[in-house]
Amino acid sequence: MHNKYYDTMSDKYLSFKKYPDAAEAKNLQHFLIDNGIECLFVDASPRLGSSFTGDLLKEYEIQVKPQDFEKAEALLEQQAEDMLKDLPEDYYLLTFNNEELYDVVLKHDEWSEFDYVLARRLLAERGKTVDESLIKSLRHQRLADLARPEENQHAWIVFGYIAALLGGFLGVTTGYVLLTAQKTLPDGSRVYTYTAADRAHGKIILVLGVAVFVILIVLKILKFF
């Protein structure tokens, strides 16, 4: 798959991995495609202010279908296993204590596949078993924690109402973000970023902002005539 299909197929794909380097993301894309997994390469870099930030805020995503997340993870883990034979003697994970290594295993989504596989191997070499059922249970709880909506958006809500009443585009944008923003969990599922109450405010702000904007446009037209 190539970038030109993104607009028509993005609803079928979710963010799998993010990289600040395009070549690294492309390498993953080619690896997944070679192993039978359809995926998209997406330039997710911020569009505004890019001339000032240069490459500092560059971000590239590889997106896959939700049902392919586990298969893609398994492929990357196998690739990492093959890379362990070339492990540098001064690799930083070798200095981790057992608790830190367990944290790497638990928070798999925050670490590379190589680090995850290495952490498990180091624990095994130290005689520390990794209870699969316990890990699955803890990951399930972690998914539940990550899925919780972000609270305390009072400042943004107040700002949104003020901006909407002033007829500014920022009011409409704030309302739209509060209403529709979603986040992708490590298992590929998507949930709303904000609470139902905050999304309700977002809907009101969005409608109010559009209404005020339209009224201001009408008044300007009437004044012109």
C-alpha cells in the first residue's frame, strides 16, 4: 500500500508504530508487506510551524488493520530474537535490575520489540520466570488504565465557550477536538480521549461556534448591502 490510498482507507487502518525517521518507518513497512501484512506509511508530522521546527517534530506512522496487530507484533518479536546474537556488550538494558526488566515486559508498547525480547531473555537467564497469565492480566489492566478518558478539561472548555461566543475559528476547533478526539490503544482498539461530559460540552461549543460564525457572516453581508 502507498500513501495515495490513505484518504480512502484510513478508516480501516490504525497506528501501529511511530518513528521520527522516515527511513526507519519505511523499513518496517517493507518488512510487514514482505510478510503478508498490508500497511500504510503516513507522514503524521505537524503541518503548522514546520518551517520553524525543521525535523524536530517529524513523525511517521505505520498503520495496519486492527486484526493484524498481534501478527505484526509476533513478526517483530521473531525478528528481535534473530538480532539478539549481535547484542553489544554495553547495551543499556544489561544494566537493568529485575524490577526494571519486568516493567519493560509489562509495558511492551513503550519499548521496542528488541528490548522486550531481550528483557524476557535476561529474566530467564537470572532464573526469573515470566508468568504469562499474570502478564496478560496486568496488560489487560494496563489497557483499561490507558482507555480511561482524560479528565480536568475545564480550562479548555471555558476557553472554547469564550472563543465560540467571539466567533473565532479556535472555538469551533476546540469544540470539534473535545467532541471527536480518539486515541489508539496498544491492542489497536480506539477510544474517545475525553469524558462523555466533556464531549457533550465539545458538541455545544462546536454548534455555538458555527452558529456565531454564521451570524457574523450574515451581519457583514447585510451591512455591505
